[in-house]
Amino acid sequence: MFIALPNVDKSFTCTFFGPVAMFEELKKSNDDHIIKFFNDKLPGVTKHISQDDVATQFRRNPHLPLINIKCNPHHFKDSAVILGDAANAIVPFYGQGMNA
């Protein structure tokens, strides 16, 4: 998944999500392989960002893992219930749960 969040100065802050194994493979690859990956898997990205910048940005910004912590129980006696993404530590847009 690749998201782009707009900034006030009309630029975007982009975030690329994927499995850890994919990031590990790309980190070991040369720039041409990274550019080919983005062209093949996320062609909309390289239409708006120069191909050289895609590889540079990928290398400059470290992979940070997402975590998922589940809580149990999801209720407190008979007075409160935790639903959707509130029940774990995953960010709402990733889980697409009730709280998003």
C-alpha cells in the first residue's frame, strides 16, 4: 500500500507499506531494481516522482515496522466495551476498522 498525505505547502508526505521480507529484499537491491519494482507494482508513484528520486527516497528513509498489540478482555464488567481498532494498537487507516 502506498499513501500520500497532502501538506499545507502543496507537497505530499508519502508512506509505503509492505511485508518485512519485501523491504529486506529491496534494501539489498541496486537502484535499478528498486525503480523497476515501483514501476511494476506502483506505477502511479513513478508518474509523479522522478525514478531516481524514488530510489533515493527509499534508501534515505528507513523501514519502520508496524506493530499490532491485541488486548483481552475487550470489556470491563458490564459497563464498557472496546470495539474495532480501539481494541489493538494498529493505526486506524491500516486496519480500516470501526474507528477509522
